[in-house]
Amino acid sequence: MGKKSQGEFRVISNNVRFGCGCREHDGRMVYFAWHGFPHRNDDYFTTAEITKEEYDQIAIEYPEEISANSKIGDKFYEKYVKDHNVLYEGWNRLIWWED
């Protein structure tokens, strides 16, 4: 067992389900954005690696939790998840490593 990862996790919108976070993994800080596509009672989440600058920009654009609609969620997905290195995709799970 290795050292537990430290970091933070932030839900920007629980309505449309997207957010960001950062965690230490294998000695480096990993910044990520995530977005969920709902299907009945489940969500298919995509978690993508972003830069520290993008992470900081998200904090500026979304300084507090909001109740977003799908248009706002799609805009977040297009800017911070799509065309980024995908760390993990799957049903009801955001992070690709276990503590």
C-alpha cells in the first residue's frame, strides 16, 4: 500500500454533473475535469487530465456550485474534457486509481 493521495474534488453542478479536482498520484499532482452523461439512475463519467492553468481557469469561470442546464454542461465538456487525455471512463466512477 502506498501513501494516500491528497487533493481536492469539486462538484460544479450536481444537476448536469460536472466538476474538477486534483490529486497527488505517484509523486505528482494530477489535475482533472470530469463530466457525466446521465442514463436513468446511472451516469457515464469521463475524467480527463487538464493543466494547472485550466484548473485555475475553471475556478475563475465557476467560482461556486451552480445548477446548470445541459447547454452549460456541454460547454464545460467541450472546453475541459473533450480532446484531452482521458484518465478514466466508466459508469458511476470518476477516478481511475484506488486509495
